[in-house]
Amino acid sequence: MTKMMLDSKGIPYVEVNITEHPEAREYVTEELGYTVAPVVVVDDDDHWCDLRPDQIERVAAHFAA
């Protein structure tokens, strides 16, 4: 659902499968502290996990500006 919503809002993203990239899994779990997926990382200070329509709308507004 997260990818579908990002696509519908025209927000570009790069998908990284954390089961195939241990360094990405370590970043998400150890550095960011998430235990569920998906994780969306906008930048070092802006990230969230799971489906968050409120956050996606906020990012979409930024891209529209």
C-alpha cells in the first residue's frame, strides 16, 4: 500500500529490499530503530515505518510546491 500511495502521488523513490542488503537492514533496525516494514526514509531526520498516509501527503505537498 505504501508504494501504491507513493506512486499515486508521483513521489519518486528507490526500493531497497532489506533481506538482500544487510547494510540496509542494519541501518533500518539499528540506527533508525524500526522493527516493521516498510520503512520510508526521506532524509536523515525524516523517516517513518508502515503505511502513513499523513506523512505521504506531507511529502507530496512538498513535491507539489
